[in-house]
Amino acid sequence: MRSIKPPPANYVLSTALIEMKLSNLIIRNIIAPLWAAKERSRYLQYLATVEAMHLRPRNEVEQDHFARLQCLTTHAYTQTEYYRLRLDSVGIIPEKITSPADLQQLPLLTKDDLRAHKDLMVSRAIPRGKLTTKKTSGSTGTYVQLCVDEESIQWKRAVTASYDRWAGWDVGERIGAIWGNPECYQNWRAYLRNLLLARHIPLDTLKMDPDTMRKYHATLLRKKPAILFGHAHSLFLFAQFMEQNGLSGIRPKGIISTAMVLHPFERQTIERVFGCRVTNRYGCEEVSLIACECPHGNMHLNCDTLIVEFIRDGKPVAPGEPGAIVVTDLSNYGMPIIRYKVGDVGVPSAKTSCACGCTYPIMESLEGRVADYVVTPDGSYISGISLTENFAMQLPGIKQLQIVQEEIDKLVFSVVKGEQFTDQTLQDLDRLAKERFGNRMHYQVEYVDSIQSESSGKYRFCISKLPNPFC
């Protein structure tokens, strides 16, 4: 009796790839449109509109922003108690906003305002039952709640999908999601939606122990996601784990890093391990995507649904200068968000064009949270991002480091020792501390087993509890 030979490995691989591509096409062209129709969602229609918007001349973008700002401000003034009282108190009515520069006359909105006046900010023109309540995790343990209307949700969904395509992803393709508190297992509806539409392969960043990461690597080998998506530092930790344990074979088309500042040393490790470029993305729960890196490496601001400002001491900063990021959400009429201080610092770029064809303004860099700036005794302000990069690159004996400032002349360094940790590491740490902060700054070193992430899964490298010009 003749034995039947198994098919060659390349045949099995090519068959699996064909089946995967067919399932992607079925989801993209059949399941996704049917699901959108069932939910009465127009995000797929908006997706085509958004991608055309990226190519508009800059003056057309500015005119569009101004027209939409006028409509939003009029709506907020007439349909919410909060904006009526707030604008009346500073003597501003919507009719006085006659140019884009007049935006700066409007008062800034803070997280404390959202917490204290949420109910007064909700529009009377849209029934409460048609609004979705969102809740942010809050970096200090105090969350923020807001409401979003359905049209705004679908526009944001389309905008995010359009920028995801810059990383090589398209509707229907699997995503390796390295994220905190994955939603796809919350109930059977979420599970079914993920199985047929979202297609996330989750790794909970609150459970990144060696055994879990090894199992996740095996899962990615089997399911072959089109892209990886996750917190910058969590992607780095997973890539580092793979490299240190001789694991390989994960080759996505691209990687989307978000929710945290992506350090150059993290980008280098991630790109080396996975063999593809990282697309850096920036956003927040309150307004969704704020900026995204294009294939040519420029971080374009999201002008589809937002106006983004960079402010220091109450005034716009010049290109190349750091400023507190302030956003106006042009799409959310359910609870208008006008001139909202996100809590981060960024640097606008002087570049006016990009080879990718997108005409939107460019952010030169994201400097991190307002509270990440260390204040020195001589009055200098040092970005926590630059500190982290500098210390991480020059202290190979330290596996993890967190800098905390409670007083003007005192820092606490929480240190997780690495395999190369020696007395020389402490000497190098002392030298760097004196170089960066001066002789008047004192510090103490506390050794810890690990630096815990926040409830959202994010890591904070630097925390200062003192005021600075971006507050």
C-alpha cells in the first residue's frame, strides 16, 4: 500500500496565506459593510471622505476649520449652559469670532472643568439617550467623563482607520493588540464582534510575565497579524523579551505605537526585532487621534476633526518651541470640547510640506506630559522625555528607571537593577544627575523589583509634582 506524502511546507504556507487573504477580503467587502449597515454607521463612507481631505490645500483646510469653529461655538453658546455662562463672563459672543486668530479669545478648558461641569456642558439639542459616555483612566487616579454624539464617534472611527492605513493595515486584517484591559473578552457580543470585525489578538499589558509573553508569541506565529498595535513601552518590552529569549518569526507589515512617547532606543529595538517600521501615533481618550506619523516620518496633526494649538504662558509658541497642547473637537456636538488642555507638551514644526502628499501641519516632537517636566533649583525646566532617553542610553546597568520630584531640590530615582549593574553604574548615575540638575539638586536611590504600570497599562518614566509654564 502506497503511503501518502504530506504536502511540502511551502505549499501549506501558501495555502494558509491565500485563506487569510480571502478572509480579509470577505470581512472588508461583505461583513464590515453589513455590520455598519446593521449599526447604521457611516464610518466606511466617511473613511473615503477623510482620505481625500488629507490632500486639500492648506488655505482650504484653514477656511474649513474657521467655518466649522463658528458653527460649533454658536451651538455651544446656544445649546449648553456652561458655554453660555463661560463666554458671557469674558464678554465673548460667537458673532465676535470673525477670524481664525479669534479662537485665542476663547477661555481654555481643563480636566477640572470637565469633572466639575460635565452635566452643564452637555448639549440640550441632542437627547441624552443618543449620547455615549466615555471615561478616561486618569494619570493621577482621578478619571474624567464626557459624552460623545454618534456622528462624532463615526467620524473619529473613520479618521483612525485612515491613519492606520499609513502603517500598512486595512479593514478586515488581524491586529496584534498589546494593550491594557482588552475589551474583546468582556461578553459574548464583544467576542463575536472581535472575531468577525475588529480581529484583535490581545496581550493584556497588566499581565506581561514571561510565560504569558511566550504564549502570546506562539499565538502570533499561528495567527499572523497584519500589524502590531500598542503602548510604546509595552511594544518595546515584548520586543526585548523576544530578543533576549531567541524568539523570532513575527513579521507584520507595520507597527503602531501610541498612548506614550516613543523613545528612539525603543523604536530601534522594536524595528530590529520585527523587521518593519514603527508608525508613531498620538491621541487621547477625550478627542481620539491628535497626530500620526506618515510613511515619510513626519507627525501630521489631525485636521479632519480637530484644531490643535501649542500654548505657553497663554500665547501660541513659535515653530521649534515647546507648548502645552490645546485641542478643539470640531465633530462632537453632544458635549462641545473647545480649547481643551490635554495635559501634554509638544513642539510644532516649521515644515510646510511633506512628500507623502498630506498637507496637514506637522508636530516636530511630543515632549510628554506637562507633569513630566522636572524643575531645577536654578529655575530651569527639563523635559522628562529627554531625561529618560539620556539616562537609558548611558546607564546600561539599569533595567528600568523612574524619576520622581516632590520638592524643588530633591529627586527620587526608582531603579530596577539589570545584569550589568555595578558600582560604576551608581557613579555614572551620580555624574548624570549633577550634569543634568546641578549641584543644588539632591537625590536618593530606591531599589525596586519592577516599576508598575498605571491601570491603563502605561508606564511613567518621570513625574514632577511642581508647577511649570505649561500648567
